[in-house]
Amino acid sequence: MGRVRTRHKGPRVIDLDLLLAGSDIRAGGGVDVPHPRLHLRRFVLLPLCEIAPGATHPVLRKTVAELLRDCPDRSRVEALRT
């Protein structure tokens, strides 16, 4: 893809996060589902809530809307309008 990773935790060649997969719970093998920090990241929860507010976190047993309401991250999240 043209990018070379030069430092640990630095820019990645490609970075895809699988947030939820229905009621599936998986750990190990480099993939954790649901994403282990999903409930802590407002920048993830806000757009996810726009498209799937009723989706349920299979471990925490809360909807995405509830996770957003309870999220400790109070960062400002702005939509990029094109």
C-alpha cells in the first residue's frame, strides 16, 4: 500500500477496527470482537449511534445509545461535511 511502518504504535499500513459483529464475542488471534475499547471512545460511539443506536454490546449488554450516554470520554466530535 506504499506505507512502511517505522515505529511501534506509529502509523500503520492499514488499520481496520471491527467494532461489533452481532452477538459474536472473540478474543485472540489478533482480533478482539467487540472492540475492547469501543465503549471508551466517543469518536467511535457517536457515528455508530447515528446508524445503529439499538445495536447491543454483547459483553456489556448495553445498546450503543446507552454506551454513548455513559461514555467517560467527553471529547468534542465534529462531522466532516463535504
